[in-house]
Amino acid sequence: MIELAGIIILGILAQWFAWKFKIPAILPLILIGLFVGPIAAEFFSEDGNKWIEPIWNGTKGLFPGEGLFYFVSLAISIILFEGGLTLRKSEISNVGPVITKLITLGAAVTFIISSIVAHYVFNLGWEIAMLFSSLIIVTGPTVISPILRNIPLKKDVAAVLKWEGILIDPIGALAAVLMFEFISAGGGSGFTKTALMEFGKIVLFGSTFGFTFAHGLIFIINKKLVPHYLLNVVSLSMVLFVFVISDLFAHESGLLSVVVMGMVIANSNLKSFDELLYFKESLSILLISILFILLAANMNISELMLVFNWNAVYLFAAIVFVIRPLAVFLSTYKSTLKLNEKLFISWVGPRGIVAAGIASLFGTKLMKQGIEGAEYITPLVFMIVLGTVLLNATTARMFAKIIGVFLKSSEAIVMIGASDAARLIAKYLMDNGRRVVLLDQNKSYIEESRSLGIEAFDIDIYTETLDDAAELNDVGYLIAMTGSDEVNKYAINQFSGIYGERGTYRLATLNEVKSSINENDDMIFTPKDDFINLNESARDFPMMNEVSVSSSEDYTKKLNILFEEERSVPLFVKNNENIETIQEAELSTIDNNYKIVYLGKKITFNP
């Protein structure tokens, strides 16, 4: 009982530690597992036993007999299902040719060359070498996001790395599953006719069960055949049922079925998809926390010593310094990315949770089958995972500065709220060379924003998903413009440290409008214009206007006229290409090169 509770407590502490210090969670999780497992047994335990023993002597430990094997299988099935939920066709079509090539051509290059290197460096059989190479295709988003979060990058570079990690997770898992099933079907005897038939059977049943039960779950949820409070647990039970039943019909087809099931649901019209995805993400975090401490603790010093040699260094160096750059440069050939951007993408390729988890599962299974070389799978993949995470977590920021992709000034703007007024302001700022991103939960607002060419995302800021939004790395301004004073204040308090480096602003509250007093530095525009006044002006006069000023006195005079006009709201001061808020503008510097930018009714100013 103490060991089981200790795993959960240590796992959650590792997740908190990773969040606090903005590092990938997989790093402290595996290090804790290695410390309480093989390292403790070798150096700290008087009787040579591990502090946490997942399985010992076949019949003892936390998971005696086949217990650990079953737990790992079920946990991986849920993690892979959640990975499948992230793979949507719309994302593949919109992310661009570079990312599409990275997850196809780049993955193929990694698979082929890594197989050759692993085969000759470690003298592995071709089947085991190809399984290893399929496992290291993936670059997980949960590993990349904490690294990118601390590095201000151009949107395109951050987006390529983030979406590559998201999209390649289920693709790499699928490749590893298929490779494993092919090896298992051949029983180690090679690519025989029987192996091909068994492989085809696994693919048939895995894809059929995944596709069929996905549509069954969609029907059940959309028709409200289960109460809302049972929605998530029914979905979880369905995933486990599909995994088990598929495995009964075709041995080892369960993992393929849950990946397919997740992909089908992700591309469906499931009404509660966001809620289901959020639940599965939370469950995956708990399972990952337990799983990786267990898997690392289950390793022995003898397994670690298999990769404690120069051959491991050669393999690691080939993957990081040759294979990854080659895959990236081939995938980005004739793209708009610059040389330094390609170099940075080549450098950041940490392997993640899917690689380590499936490696442990498949390595254990193949060792039980007596497949030669299977004992290398788990330690080799763990070596690649730990090595790439450590390398990228410690050097990515410095490397970005050295090659010149590190943004010295973050000029992009995030606006919380996508109302009529917000869209008008965002479009004006975009037309004047600023990147603007709108965030709102109102789907119609999001659609209207996108129709205007404005970047807009349907996000609930209370879920804190903004913490991992690597594509917002170039954001330096945060403006809260919703109709709720509470939401605006929450956004300021929660995200000013992340996205408000250059400035954080919000609309005036109702009480501030009534008093017409601006006592807060974070208020934007004027103290008499709250959400209602601003959007009524945008509704009645949906236009942005500019008026030139000749001096600071002329500026003050025209600004006072705009303050008095009910449907004209002064917003910015423009000097050539530079745009400042009214609050930022220095009166003493204003001359005839300046203009006042205002929203609403166009005013005729007397000379």
C-alpha cells in the first residue's frame, strides 16, 4: 500500500515540479523511477532490493505475475486513444506543406536511416532495429511545449514544432504497433506467409473494431442515451472494452483499435468532444505519472549497462546530429523557412511519452516471446528519450539566440474576447502590420473573425490551455475585452506574466465608467467606455477612423472632443508605423507626424 501511494504522490509531485520549472514532466518522472528502482537497489539498499518493486521474482511486488503487463497495456491503450483524439483531418489540411512533409517524408527518413544505424551499431536484427526506429519517430507535444514556452519565437517556427509533435504522436504509435504486430505474427521466424496473414488479420480487426465502436460511442453520446454525469466514464469503459474485445479476436490488435477509435471520434460531430478530450487528458496525466515511475523502476542495472557504452553515444549522435537534420531539411526543401529556422527545428526534436511507454510494453512482450535483441528496445528508447529531453531543455534557448531565431521584442497581441468592437480593432491593427490573436468561447464570433482573416481560437481561459500555446510565443501584449469584468480581471491576473511582457490591459468596469476616474494603469482606451459603450459604437458605426494632429495642444483639443462624443471612442495614437495606446502616448513628444485612431462615428473637426 505504501509503495502504491508513494508512486502516485511522487508522480504528482514530479508533474508539479515540471510545471513550476517549465520542463517536460517525463524527465523528473523517469529520473524518480530510476532512482527508486535500479539505482536504489544497487547503491542504497542494504538487501539489494528496490525501494519500489513493480515485479520481483515473478510472483512478488506491486504487480506479480502478469499484473504489470496488463496494467501497462491498459494504460497505454488510454494514452494512445487520447493521442488519436488529437489527430483531425482539418488540422492536417491547414498546418501547411512543411508539417505534412515532416510527418510523412521526415518520419520515413527517420525510420529508414535509424533502422540501418541501429542494425549495424548494435548488431540488432532488422525486425528489432525497425521497431526501435518506429518508436523514435515521435516528438511529443507534452515534451516540446514546456521547452518552447520559454523561448520567444516566430509563430511559424513554434507552430511547426508544436503541430509536428501533436500529429506525429498517433502516426508514430500506429507505425510502432504495426511493426510490433508484424514481428509478433512471425514469432521471430522472419517475414513468412503466415506472418503476413496474421498481420493482415490484426490490421483488419484492429481497424474494424476501432471504426465500428467509435461510431457506436458517437451515436450513444449524441442521442443522449447516457446521462451527462456518466459521459466520461462510459467513454472510458468503451475504450477498455474495445481494446480487450479486439485483442480477443486478433491477438495484439487492441492498441491499433484504440488509435483508430480516437482518430474517428476526433473527425466526427461528437457534441461533447471537448469535454471528453479534457477528461482523457486529465486521466492520461495520472496514468503517465504512475506508468513512467513504474517502468523506470522496473528496469535493472544490467539493462542500463546494455546502453552504457560508446555504441549508444554513436547511435544518439547519429539520430540527433544527422538523421533529424536530414529529415527536417528534406521536408522543408523549397519552403519559406529560413536557414536558421530550419536549423532550430532540426535541433529541437525531443522524444516523449509515447515512445518510452510503448517501448517498455513492446520490449517486455517480445522478451517473453524470446525474440533475439528485444532486451535492447526499452533501454535504447529510454536513452534516446532522456538524452533528447535533457539536450533540448538545457540548450534550446541558448541555441535559438546563437542562430538568431530568438525574438528580442515580442510585438504580437492577444485579445481576450472577439466581439464586434474587438474584431474591428484587430483588423485595423493587422492592416498596420501587427499580429493579433483573438480568443473567445463564442463560436459565431470565432467564425466571423476567421472570415476576416483574423487568427481566432475557441478557448476557455479558465482551463489554462493558454499555458501550453507555443504558437503564441511572439505575443507581448494582452488585452482583455470581454463583457465580464470578472473574466477580464482573471485574464490579467492569470496570464499577464506569460503574454503581457510589453503591456497588459483591460476594459473599464461599470463602476469605473460611472465615476469616470482612471486610477488603474491596466485600463485601456478611456474610463468612460466599457464593453457596452465600445460595442454599441461598433454596432452603430462599424468603422475605424484616423485624424491628424499638428501639435500636442491640437492633440489634447481633439482628444477632448472625442471624449465628449458618445459614439466615438479614442483608442490609439499612431506615429508613422508605430501604434501606442492613449495611456502610453507621451504628450510632450506629439507633433504633426501623429494621428489619433478612434472607433465609431466619424467626426468633422473644425480647424
